[in-house]
Amino acid sequence: MDLTIKIAGEAGQGLQSVGGLLSRLFARKGYHVFANQVVQSRVRGGHNWFAIRISDRPVHSPSFQTDILVALDKESSCHLKELKKDSVVIFDSRLAAFSFRQGRMLDVPMADLASKAGGNKLMINTVAASLVLGLLNFRPEDLFAFLRQSFGKKDEATGETNVRVAREGYDFAHKFDLGGRIADFSRPAGKPKMLVGGSEAVALGALAAGCQFISAYPMSPSTGIMTYLASKADSCHIVVEQSEDEIASINMALGASFAGVRAMTASSGGGFALMVEGLSLAGMIETPIVIVLAQRPAPATGLPTRTAQEDLLFAVHAGHGEFPRVVIAPKDIEGCFYATARAFNLADKYRIPVIVLTDQLLADSFATIDVLHPEEAVVRRYLMTEDELKQARDYKSFLLTRSGVSPRALPGNPYCFVTADSDEHDEYGRITEDLDRMRPRMVEKRNRRISGLLKELKPPSWHGSRNAKEILVGWGSTYGALKEAVDTLCADGVSIALVHFEDLWPLDCKHFGFLNKKRPAVVVENNFTGQFANLITRTTGIVMDRRISKYDGLPFTAREIVRAYRDLHKKGGRR
């Protein structure tokens, strides 16, 4: 069973409310849910949609096809291509008239039903949700209990009004004879699951890792991280600072980290661009910091509410000068939790910036998770112990070591003096222009850490047979669509597997043993230039000219990848 519900309409019509309500209800019934939203950059108007994919097996990406479309505006006709012959379209002709007749059209007086039950026009979304659940034979008592819980916390009367409105919608749904139910959700599929958003997962990972400070300036699609942490500031003892700009954000976080607090910042591409000087400062003073870069289509403001994978090379090369950093791109929402927690340990161990690359698809989507394991996010600080500090009679903040990692003491301790300077410095941190000796040795020391990092970073994951004749290569949020595409192709008799990367920089040649002339590989990315393909070529010397690219601001679906792969075989090159 695999079913997609899409609520489409204008900003301000409560699409998020309906989508969130339905997603949580199905999650509580034990179904696997992946919900994503596509919005225009405006407060009112435009055309937006919230899609909920429900399945009895794990799903990690949106589906191309729509089984139930709730159409709240005329522009919803753009979803015609997604409908099947037996798809259901719920609309109110008094609100939006449609010229097409695709699927089973259900004209429902949603506004009248809301008014009849004592509600107002804002409760059309409650009618819409109850109509969908009625068509799917979902137990109405579960819906009503959820509405009372959600709306009755502050005002019991509002909760009861929503229940009456929902009852009208649910009963109305049973008036339609569809020649059989679309699907039967009267019984649970298993134990209740958590429904977690991508930004929420990043924030939870930071908390599990002991983060105590975040400074950020609101910028879509990264803002949800800061707002979630702000809601937990008192209970989790974390300081949340909305800075005046992104330059201040990274510098405040660096200051907090230098003082000994685990700190992070978050932004999108435009904000990260302002952080670049601070990023180089982190490289020079060897102060750990975690930076979440939530990608969206660029350049400039671009499409601020859409998705892309356009900032990989920017993250790898940002900053003047040469210094190590780690770039990690979680493959799904659950991975956002573990990748963020791991980022803090890597940053502390190697005294470097670690960049966590997400994107709008991950940040603004929701997925069901059985359980998160915060105990796996073991906090390792890599600070000098008090005994070590007592013995450090001649502490050097930037001691030259074989590994390139200097012992780290915190300022303000009674045993030694800790210093840092943005200029080139000697082992004590004092400014130097010793070009013959100290400058070359410091450059070498900083970059020696790359050898240790290569041993830390994870190899790619595989999905499918290790003996497959062809390979799809992906990174970050494309995982769900790629995994499903591989399953589809294998079912059609194609010998193909997925090799998927989360640790993107530095890259190790030994992780690319799957590449050879006898086994073609296709790199799939949400960008135009094939940024990861170019990194692979740079690392291995193997030209990755077989590529599937998408750069329209929307995420891949499995169907698109399968079609593009077949087209690539026909053309014998890049698509």
C-alpha cells in the first residue's frame, strides 16, 4: 500500500494545518509517512501544496503520482499530470471552478459544511481533513480525540467546534459512491511512530551532542533549527541568540566555542556567504564550530522556498587560505539527528569547522521514525584534564604535533594562559612573520589533520547487489528517491545498485573502488554542473561524465530518475 494525499491552494488557506494534522494521525496509527511541502515566497496567495505519502513500508521521498487531491484554488489544475484514472479530486466549486475532469471529481460545499456546524471559513481545512479520512475509512473517534487535544488546550469551545465541523465533513464523505474504497485505514498498521521534521531533527541532534549556544539570523530554510531550540531554551539550558546578521552569528558562535561551550550557527547560502571570513578565522585559531548550511536554489535570493544541492563546492572551498574542514550531508531526516551530533565530536576532536549540508527538502519535510537513540550521540570533548593542565608548565595553544591537532585548554583556567590571534602565529599564539620557519610549519600543521580526518569519515552506503553491473551515485537528500528508483529498475530486470555518500569532504580514493570501466556509474544531483561528479573526478582522476541533473527547485522523484536513466541509456551520455 502506497498512497499520496496532496492539499493544494493558496498561502493562508491552512495547508500546513491540514497536512500536519493528517500526517500526525497516520503516524499515530503506525503507518510510515513522508510529508513534504512546496511553497512560494509570499505570505498570502500564490500556489502551494503539502503532500503526504503514506505506506506500510518505509518511504523517504515524495511520489510523482497523487491519489487524493484536495484542490482549494483554481491553480490546483496544474496537478492534472499527477492524477491517475481512479484518483479522487475534492474541491468546492463555490471556491474554485475547474475546467478539467480527471479522476473522480467530488464537489463538496466545504465552506457551507463549516458554517453549518457553527464554524467559520478558517475551518475549511478541518472539513478537508475529515473528508479525506472519511474516504479512507479512518476511525472518526481518533480524529475527534486529536482535534480536542490540539485545539482544546487553550479553548475547549474551539476544540468542540472543530469536532462538529469534522463530523459534518466525515459524514458527507460517506455520501459518495466511488465504486469501492480508495484504501481502508480503519485498523492500525503497527505501533505509533514519531513524526519528526528535518529542522527539528538537526536541533535534537545538537541538543544530544551537548550544544549550549546557537547564534543565527533567520533565513529560509534554516530558521526552523533556531526556533525549535528557542522553544527548548529553558528546559535544555541552551542560549539562543538571534543576531543582527550572519557575520555576527558566526563570530558569536566562535567566541562561545573558544570559551568552552559547544556552539553552532545555521543559515542558507546567502547567509553562509557572509560567514566566510569567520569560517577562515575558525581555521586560523583552530576553534571548533558546527555550521548548518540549508541549501536552496541560487544565485542571489534565487528561489528562497525551494530546494537544491547547489552549495557543495561552496562549502568545500569557502574561506580564504587553506585549512581543513568536514562537510557532511545527511541522507534523510533521521540521519539529520545523528549527523549533527557527530559533527560536534569531529569539530572538537580536530579543532575545525564542520559543515552540515541540508536543503529545503530535508529542512521542511516530515517523516516517521520508530525511535531515536540519543545514547548513541556520545559527547566527547577532547579537552585537557585538570591533571594535564597542572602539568602543562609551558602550554602552547598551537603546539606543533605529528597529527596536527594541538592539546586544547580553555581560557580562564588557573594553570596556563590560552591565547589566539587571527594573524599568523607561533605555537604560543603570538603574532609572527617568521617566513623561513614558523609560517611553513604552521601551514603544514593545520593541514596535517586531513590525514586523521580521512580515517574518521564514513564510506558510502550501498543499496542493492555488490555485483551489480551499473551504479547510481548520489549524496544527501536524493537518497530516498534513488533507493526507490533502484528497486524499480531491479524489479524490471536491470542489474543496478546505489552508492550513496553522506561524508562529502574530504574524500578518500579508497571509497571509490566501485568505479571501473566495466561498470558504468551515473551521478545524480539536484544541481546543473554536477558538483559531486566533479569532486569525484578531482579525487580519483576518473571523469564522471554520465550524469542526471535536476535544477528546477523541486526534489527528485523515483519516477523521474528511472525515466532519466532510461533516456541516458538511449542517448549514451549526459542528461
